[in-house]
Amino acid sequence: MDLAVIQTGGKQYKVKEGMELKIELIPNKKEQDKLEFIDMLSKKKVIARILNSEKGKKISVYKFKNKTRYRKKMGHRQNYHKIKIESIK
């Protein structure tokens, strides 16, 4: 099986055919759309299909300043695409 290294969302992923992984949301892309990446090592074309879009776990962020009565609690949920690598050419 061929291995490839793709880059998306400021991160690099080592992938092979048939592999499923979560990447950061790509704007204006919907389910069943095809994505094309270029392998960073051998310049091969990597084709993937978006399976679904989902949200990650909630992360709590708490800000606090001592002696000034400042407290702030926020939460964040990152949006992801779940993709499946179809081929590496």
C-alpha cells in the first residue's frame, strides 16, 4: 500500500488508502464532496471523500484575575470533517 503525507488546516497527516480520519472543517464543502490533496513527499495526488461533518468535544476555557473579581467562563467546540482516503495516484 502507498503511504502519503498530506497537509490541511496547518497540520500534516500520514495516510494510506481506505483510511478514515478527522480534519478541520473546510469552508464551502459538503458531504459526499471530493477533496484533492498533494502528497508532500512524492507529489502524488491523494483523493478523499467527505463522509460527514461533526463537532468535537467541548473544551472549557476559564479566565480569572486575582483581587479584581474578574471571572469569565467560555466553551468551544471545533467543527470537523470526517474523510475517507479513496486513492493515491
